[in-house]
Amino acid sequence: MPAHVSTFQLLGAPVLLAVTVWIVCLGRVLRRRRFEDTVRRHGPLLGALPRQRQARPDLESVELTPAERDAFAGLVRQFGDRRC
């Protein structure tokens, strides 16, 4: 044991380490317990998100004019001719 270091200084580091480990472990245990209590009390988490609809939404369609149909057919032909 060095002469210039007191007994309290020698014990300080291990005691500080032990207290730190104890606080970290206690925090984890309490956090896990709080999480399990929340799941038990409220069911599955993410309850703030809306429920997903089971059925798909209605399909939307728009009637095209003959000019729009011709323009679309021209685009299809134009892009169909390209080779990648």
C-alpha cells in the first residue's frame, strides 16, 4: 500500500464502482418491470397508432376522353419501341 494514499482513497474506487453497477442493474430491473406492467395493463404497445383496415380501399377510376386514350396509346407505343 502506498504511503501517501489513505485507506478511504483506496476503498473509494471499488465502492464507487459497486454503487454504479448496482444503480445500473436496478434501473434495468425497474424499466423491464414497468414495460411488462404496461403490456399487461394496456395490451400490445403502439396503441396510439390507428388500426389497419382489413379491406382494401375502393379502386378509383377516371374516364378518359378519346383524345386522352389516343395520347396514352401513343406513349405506350413510344416506350414499347425502346430497348433497354
